[in-house]
Amino acid sequence: MNYIYIGKIVNTHGIKGEIRLLSNFLEKDLIFKTGFKIYIGSKKEEKIIERYRRHKNFDMLTFKGINDINDVLKYKKMNVYVKRDDLKLSENEFILEDLIGMNIICDDEEMGVVNNIYHNKSGNLLAITFAKNYYIPYNNYYIKEVDVLNKIIKTEHTKDLIL
């Protein structure tokens, strides 16, 4: 089964079983809704979202059938995942996390492989492993096409980013 990491449970909140999730996952509207299944920890324990809200920098979740802090304390510091199939993406749709492992092509020349994605206030950066590691801003100036099936990202101006 193909799981996607969406964040980490950093603490509980209140006494009614609410958890505080720290997540940089961009497509939150796809997963943080009533009835959606998430998977917690290395054993991928399935939980169903009952309520969701934002609080400061955190995503606050309560789970179906849980209404006591003692039932969620064990999840502190655990990673949270979703199943890729549950996102119900069409064949050509993708999420940013899918770009990891794709080859970067600029002017028909291979320019490395995406090894990570960093999210910040000014946008997203693709971390590229190459002869020299570098970053590509994820925007229309650099990224021209994403070929999900062949795992290729066609770019322009990429050579200007390698120092």
C-alpha cells in the first residue's frame, strides 16, 4: 500500500481527545474532512476524522469514537499518513510529494533528481541531487511540464541555478 506522510502529532489539546498535528502537507482540503481515514505510527493504525479545525500553526483533529485525552496520549510524536488511493486523484493529477524521485530535464539534458521538497512562506523549493546539489523554485518560470507517468519534470533556466 502506498502511504503519504502528512505530518506529525506534536501534542494533545484539551481533555476531550483532540490532537495537535504539525503538517506542511499542501493539499489539506483533500484529507482534513469528516469521515476521511488517516493512519498513525509505524503500524499505520487507522483512525477516522470526526472534526477538523485550524489553531495557530496546527491542524487540530478529533477521531470517531474517541473523546478522552487518555485515548490519544499514546499518539504523541507519531507520524501521520494517508493512503494515496484515498486521495482519488485522476491519472494526470499529482501532489507535490509525488515529485520526489522524478528526473529534472532542461534543454534535453538530465539535470538531477528531486530528493525533497521544502515549503516556506515565499513558495515551494525542489531540492535536486546532481553533481552539485541545488534548488528549483516550484513556479511557472522554471517548471514547464510534469510528466507523472514517465517521472520527468521539464524545466527552463535550471542551469542558471547551479553555482
